[in-house]
Amino acid sequence: MTYEKLIEAVLRGRSVNATAKALGIPQKTFESYVKKKHFPNCSRTILLAKEAGIDIETAVKAISKAEMEENKTGEHLKAAMSKMSLSFNSLLRGANVGWKRVSTTAQ
């Protein structure tokens, strides 16, 4: 089972808000699970497994796999942002040097 299928089974056609209320989870928290911004802790994983009608092991595997995949994506994004930051800083330094020349010449 995938994480997406787990969430789908938990939702059972209900809205995020209705499902969160039924589970006793704050709506923002459950929404963050749906959007993969955060993943449930152990007790919430058990709750989601029961709601989805699956065994806990299957839920743990689905959540763990999704969390690992999201972390890999996060690492790639961090590396790309780091490279972009270095390039941007170099560009900014070059612009500052050019600006100093222009402002010195203009005076």
C-alpha cells in the first residue's frame, strides 16, 4: 500500500476537515499529513491504520517509505538551492562592483 492509498482509505470520501474531526486530530495537522508536509507519529499511525482498516505494519511501511522519499526530494532541493545561492551571490558581487564604478564615474 502506498501512502496516498492509506490517506485515501482514511478519508473514505470525506473532506479533510470531517475526517480530522472524526479522528480527533486538529484539521491543520491532518491536512499536513495529506499534503505530505508532515508525517504522523507512532500513535497517529496506529489511529490512521485502524481508520483505514489495515494492519499497523502496512501503515508504518507506507508512511516510512513516503517519508524517506520526501526526505530525498528535500535533499535534492537543498543542494540545488545551495548552488543557486552561490551563483546568485557571485552575480550580486559582480553587480555591486559595476555599480560602484558607475557611481564613481557619475560623481
